[in-house]
Amino acid sequence: MKAVGIVVEYNPFHNGHLYQVNEAKKMTNADVVIAVMSTSFLQRGEPAIVSKWIRTQMALSSGVDIVVELPYIYSTQKAETFANGAVSILTNLGVEFLNFGSESGNIKAFEHLVSFMGSHETEFDRLVQDYSKLGYSYPRSTSQAFSQLNSNEEMLQLTEPNNILGFHYVKAIYDQSSSIKATTTLRQQAHYHDPSITTSSIASATSIRNTLNNGTPLQIRHVMPSQSYELLTTYKQTYSLLHTWDHYFDFLQYKVLSTHVDQLRLIYECEEGLEYRVKEKMRTASSFSEWMQQLKTKRYTWTRLQRLATHLLTNTTKVEMEDAFATVKPSYIRLLGMTKNGQTYINKTKQHRDTPLITKLAKADGIQAKIEERITNVYLTPLKKEHQIAEMKQEFTRTPIMVP
């Protein structure tokens, strides 16, 4: 059986995602679609609006055959680390292809850029350091360095979020000497950050979340598969919320204000004296957005600071992350759900996997599992107590979702 892998967040699953699933399968002539999905907190440092289990159900009802977990140690990271973790998992699962959405739609452009950057790596790193010393953020420094390095050659531009991730997927395949072949699907209609829903059947996840936050769920019905819409609205009815940073701000504020700066300094991504600024600005902030607005500088982007906020909230330390990455690749792969077709693939390829594929967290051990359990417990804290207790118990013993 031939498999194509995709790396996803599904926050939430919408028609654009459905288009990619169908195109990835068609483009590669694959029998199976495998999604590596971020768990409770996402790459931009945000909580997922619904649990990983609901997002797994969304995916399995819309053409995905297997959903596995992209652990927190990869899912809340800069693009390079995020991509490395995902490619490592997909390689271990034996996929022949990786497909990603991009603003380019031309895989040759990505391959050419990876080759170009590989032959100019030393010069590029020096330029990034030079721009960082001038006070630019890391993304801005890399963009400036790339522009200077590439001034005389027409090449893929790393200014769009999906192009950036795509570049790192292709680079990770190369760096890991993986046999995976990369393919890309041109993003349709909606831009990644488009803020509003239109009459089009495809909208950005950002616009869907904005619409939901404004309390108008009916406006998103035409941009999501019906099953995804029903799962989303049922989750909100059941738990009386869709997770946003506002639901966690009181917990985060207590954590920051009750912790000495010497301890804050130990948190992952808390660098260059940020512990003082984090604490100072928290004293006067009345909301997460207000705190972030006060915290943001030219050097530190909103996304970078949101990831730090996530690590503060979850008490994820530098030492823990160092221990987690000491193993080079994930210590296990957690299966979240599969179809009958996916189950057949799992059974046929088990002898080729050298990383354990687990069906529940109780079967895992080590630092990766300990972090994941804690992160899920933190994610569930805004729920009503009875829901919170039930979900925490289930998380440890829950087995993969099975659909026909």
C-alpha cells in the first residue's frame, strides 16, 4: 500500500483541508492518507480550539485514514524543529510521499531553494547573526539575510507561512536522508491570515476562529464539511467553550506573578532577560491580548512570545526540552485514530517501524510521555470540574478512534 503524509493542525478542519486531502491522494495516487497532527497547543503558541480527539474525528470523517500525534516538544516550535519532528514520524511510518499546501504550488522551487541554501549555509548563518545583533526578530533576520544572499537570483520567497514550512519539510527530508518524496498543493482562494469569511466555500482557519469568537457560528457552515461543523458545535454545547488564550489568562497570570524571576528564567525560550519583562508587564495587564501588546517588541514577534507564554503556562523547562531532544527522534508515536483502510496499512507495515507505535498514553514512558500528559492536563483546566476530571482520566487510557 502506498501512503502520503500530511502535517496538520486542523484548527478546525475546513474545506481547504478537505481539498488538500483529496489533492494529495490524487497527486500521488496513494492508497492511504496519514496526518501527523499537533496536539493541545499549536505551532504559533495557541491552544487548539477543540481537543485533539475531536479534530481526529473531523479528519477521519473527511478522507484521512490515520491520525498520529505530533508531540508538544515539536508542535510548539519554530518551523525548522516542527518540520523535523513531523518528517521523522512520517519516515518511520513508511510514507512514500509528503504533501504540503503552499503559496507557490511548485515543488521544484522548494528543492532548488534547499539546494541553494545548503551551499550558502555558512554565509546565511553569519548574516542572520548580523541582523539579530541589530535588534531584528529571528524571522525578520532570516528574511533580510535571505534577501541579501539571493539578491541576484529569482527564487522562491520565504515571506509566506506555508512556503516557510514547506521549505523546512523539504530540508528535513534532505537532512534526515529520508526516502520520502515531497509534493505540494497550491493553496486555494483564502490566504493563511485572511480575517473574514466570504461567500467562497474555502476560508482560512483564522477567519473561522475569528467568526466563532464573535459568536456567529452559522456564518462558517458553508466553509466546513458538515461533520466537522457538527463536531465543533457539539463540543461547544457540551463544554460551553472553544479554547482560546482568554480561558487560560488567569492561570498564566498567577503562574508568572507567583514565580520568582530566577525560576522563570529556567522556562524554555525565556532568554535574554525576558523573565523581567514578562513579570513587569503582567502586573498591569487585564487580558492576554493586552499583556501581549505590552510585551511585543521589534525583536520578539507575537508568535515567539505566544510560544513562550505556552511554555510558561505548562511549566516546560529548558532542561526538560534538552532531555526530550537527547533521543534525536520521538521515543514513540501515538496513534489517535484510523479507518479500516488505515488499520490495514498499520498491520502491513509494522515490521518496518523502529519507533514504537502506541495506542494509549499508559503504554508510554520517558520524558516525552511525561510532558505530553502534563500538557494535556493544563489544556483541560478551563473545563468545568466534572468534565475536566473525566477527560483527564480518559487521556491516560483512551484508545484510538476507529471509523469504518
